[in-house]
Amino acid sequence: MAENDDDIVLAELDDEELVQQMWDDLYDGLKDEIEEGVGILLERGWAPYRILTEALVGGMTVVGQDFRDGILFVPEVLLAANAMKAGMSILKPLLAETGAPRMGKMVIGTVKGDIHDIGKNLVAMMMEGAGFEVVDIGINNPVENYLEALETEAPDILGMSALLTTTMPYMKVVIDAMVEKGLRDDYIVLVGGAPLNEEFGRAIGADAYCRDAAVAVETAKTLVARRHNQLAAG
């Protein structure tokens, strides 16, 4: 496909072909093509939520699976996630207008004393790619920042990240504060970062340890679905 023919070609594809092409373009991190594809589908009368789930989330699911399986690596996933965000920026206001359903909401941040954010950013992007609303509170967060974000944003999930062995114990400080305030059971708590492991996650009282962004997405989907089912049954 000649590069300068992209505009013509995208517009000439039928809906099914266009969605498939958008999956390929997401995989290749082609931001402009994703924006254009979203625009074409909107012009054709597609609902914003359908574009999100079929074209964007569908494409990012493939990216996530290949990242998990070691076929794609962090730089490529970041490119794909940036292309996804470009499409999302068009859809976000439209989704808000239509009151479209969402997978859930997550507050995520790196803990106090730690200024690493690549892993956190990747999780945030992949979670958005899976249809979650994500509020990123950044790096170096004391307990107060987490508690304030939980109160303000009322998320389903709290995500904490640490890349240093010296800062990872601070996750327990945050969870202990949630327990003390009687908030712990109101949220799903996911933790991640290079020095962590499942045993550590269990020891500090997190719901799950996620070794990478793809696992975080799968875990979040499972736990949110389980919680919704419990609430419905209750």
C-alpha cells in the first residue's frame, strides 16, 4: 500500500475491512491513521461506544496478548497505546454525551519516594485501551494523595507502582491506612513493579500482584466482573 494513498484507501474500505485495518494500524502505532479511521466510522453512523469496543479495544487486545507472549516489547506497546489515545481523544467527549457504559474506573500512581513512571504509564494506557477510565495521580505519592483520589474519583480499582525495593513497603502503608479508615473492602487494590512478586502482594493485603501491563488488564477485568456479580447477587 503506497503511503500517500492511505487517505483514499481507508475511506474506500467497507466497515469490516476498515476495523481490521485499524487493528493493524494500532499494532503499528500509526496515530494519524487511527484518528482518520475513527472519523470515517463516525461519519458512517457508528456509535462512539461501538468504535471504542470493536475498533480500538479489539485492536489493543491483540497488542496486549502479543506483549504478554513476548512478541511485542515496551517501546512498541507505548506507540500502540499512543495511537489508541489519539482515537480516544476524539471519542471521549462523545462517549460522555451518550453516557456509554465503561469497564470500570482506576486510580493509579507510583508510591512515595519513587519517581519511576514508565511501567505505571504503560498500565494506564493499556487499561484505557481495554475500556477503563483511568485517573493517573503521577509519581511520589504519599498516603494522603491516594486517599484523596479515592474519595474524589470513587474508582473501582486502586493501582500502586514501585520500582525500588526501598519504596515497595510503602504500598502496605497505604493499604493499612485504607483498613484503618474502613475503606479497604470498597476497592480492588492492584500492585506492580519490578521488585514485587505474588508473595509480597499477598503479604501486604493487595487483591493481586500484576507482573506487567497485560496481566494488569486481565486481572482488572476478572476482578471487576466478579465484584459486579457479587453486588448483583447481594
